[in-house]
Amino acid sequence: MSKPISRWSIALLTALSIGSAAEAQRLISVATLAPSGSTWMRGLDAANRELRRRTNGALALRFYPGGVQGDESEVVRKMRQGRLDGAVLTGTGLGQIHRPVLAFMLPGVFPDRATMERSRVALSPEIERQFNTNGFVIAAWGEGGSPRLFSQRAIRTPSDLRQVHPWIWRDDVILPELYGEAGAQGVPLSLPEVLSALQTNRIDTFIAPPLAALALQWSTRATFVSEGANSFGIGGIVLSRRAWDSLTPELQTTTREVIQQFNTLIGRNVNRDDESALRAMTSRGIQQVSYTAAERAQWTTLFARTRARLVGTVSDAAWMERVRTAR
């Protein structure tokens, strides 16, 4: 006759069972530049809680916020090496995987965000197939806000850019051409370097959505902001093909459903908070620069010349035209 199991044996078996369950849980590592507590991270954390609930704890996301895994070029490199499973990327980061996606962010292409979104939706199946070919999966497209030009002196025409020290994101391929066309000299920096560069006056001008400028504390070093956005940010939650294929079909379906559901919510919140951030800045004294018709015409000319300079760098002219006209 077998001996009864003691209380200590039961406790030991229970502990081993809990340990095995914890080890069996699949964690997807995801890097993002979004700061902790920001609109983006609150939405992502909510999506993670729902994913845990829907999978009974079998799958969860482990976020690395605030750029702790490096700038987006480094993050994409880590995904290729298998050191990260995924990332929440801006359009600049998406361009590290498939350069033609940057055509949606070229200045002066779209009159408003809704027009850009219609074009992106129409062409996204082609882009997603190319991401797949390059070893990545776009789990969901995201909102990047509406970038504005912030500065410490009023910038009304492209020639005014020659008198300032604008920031250029090291990973960006668009702004160097825009500033070059304007005859301005940009200062290349990684994103984590921007705040200290503003504080030490190494730069005095930057382009960013108001919500990002507020969350990253850049707006504390700005006196003026442009009257409107001339391009519209895009983004996406991207996983490496290796990480995606490691999930069962059921987990893939659940992951995509949850991410897309909450990404829609994040997008609405980002657009709402972007507008609120701009109102908060202007109420605290940041002045919005209004252009005359003649000044707007100068910017329109600059944007057209910039797009021409980027043919062959971002994409061929045919793709740029498709992006402009797709609906």
C-alpha cells in the first residue's frame, strides 16, 4: 500500500507546477521609444493585459519603453539578430525594413491625415508582403501624430532655416534632403540625445508631433510652432518573422486581434492628445506662426523639390505617384 503524500510533498509539487507554468509562458520582447506613462504606453499596457487574459497567461508582451534598447535602427538590427522579438516603430523605423514606406511621410503630399490613411490602407497589402519577404510581420499599423516645426525663433519661410540649428534624426533620410534643399545645416543626433542638445543650445529647432514633444519634454525649449502639419506620421507594431512563426496559429490570430483592437484605440487617443498637447503649449506661451499665402507657396515649392531629390532614395517616382493618388 502506497504511503499518503505529506503536506510538504504537496507543497513541493505545487511549487514545481507553478514554476513550470511560469517557464512555459511565452514572452514576446518588444522595444519602443515611447516613454513610460505616455499615451502610447498606456494603450500598449492595456493590450498586454488583454492578451494575457485571452490566452490564459500563455502569451504576454514584455515592453522595453523609452528607448532603452537603442534607437530604431539598432532595434531593427536586434530583431534581425533574434535579440528582440518585436518593436513599436515610427515611420522612420519602418523605413529601416522597407524604404518605400517613407513615401507616405514625404512633405506636402497629402492635404490631411484622412487622405494619407486612405492611401496607406489601399497599398498596405503590398507593403506587408514586402515586410514578410524581408523577415518581418506588421501586426498592426499605428498613428504617429501630426508633426509640427518647433523653434526658438519664428520661422516663416524656408530661408529662415539657414539661421537656426535644426535637429536631424540620424536614421532619417527625408529631413537631410529638405534642409539641404533649403540651404540649412542640420545637426544629426539620435532621439535620446535631443533633450540635452536643446538644453545646451546645440540645436534650437526640431520637427515632432506636439504629443511627442510634450512627452519627451522637448516643448519646454520651444518658443514657436508652425501653423500646421505638412506631413503625417505613421508607425506600426512589427514582429520578426522568427518570433511570429514560433507562435501557434491560434496564438497568432489572438495576438493580431488584440493588437489591432487596441491599436485602433491608441490611434484615436494619440490624435486627441496630440491636439490637446498643442492647445496646452499655446496656452503656456508657445506662439503659433501663421503664414501668408506667399510664404505658404515657398514651403510648397521646397516640399516639391525635396520630393524630387528623394526619388531613387525613398523609392522610384512611380511608387511615389501611386502613394499620392491611391485612395
